[in-house]
Amino acid sequence: MDEANQSAPTAPAKPYWFPAKSYGWGWGLPATWQGWIVFILFLAGLSAGSLIVPVDRNPALYVAYVTALAVLFLLVCWWKGEPTRWRWGKK
């Protein structure tokens, strides 16, 4: 057997934490335990934010807090999620 025709073994592909949605743009629910941990931490952060920064006392600070959490969550989805594009279902 010719050595030039043999390919080096490749490492198995790492699964995406957040799969792309079938329709539209963005990600669906988490597909791995790591994704679920990030998702639960995001929800816990939103819940804690309503106690730490009450919206009725300082609405601007609350909006800034929620925006920062959302941006952080989106960055994790972008980093560990399937590449996004507009989708019209399975091909």
C-alpha cells in the first residue's frame, strides 16, 4: 500500500453546544451539557438581576445589566455554536 494515499487519522469533530435553528437565523436549545450549564447560568443571572438591581429603583442600570448578560450569552453562542445563516429547513 502506498504511504502517500494513507491519510492521517483525524480527531473526531467536537459537537456544537448550540445547534443552528432549522428555520430562520440563530441557535436553538443547547445540545450538550456544557450548553445547558451556560443556558441555566444565563437564566439564573436574569433572575438574580431582578433581585440585585430592582427595575423599579434604577431602570437604566437594570437594562444595562440585562444587556450585558445577553451580549455575554450571545458571544458564548457565537463561539461554541454552529455557524449561523438564514435557513429554510433541512436540505
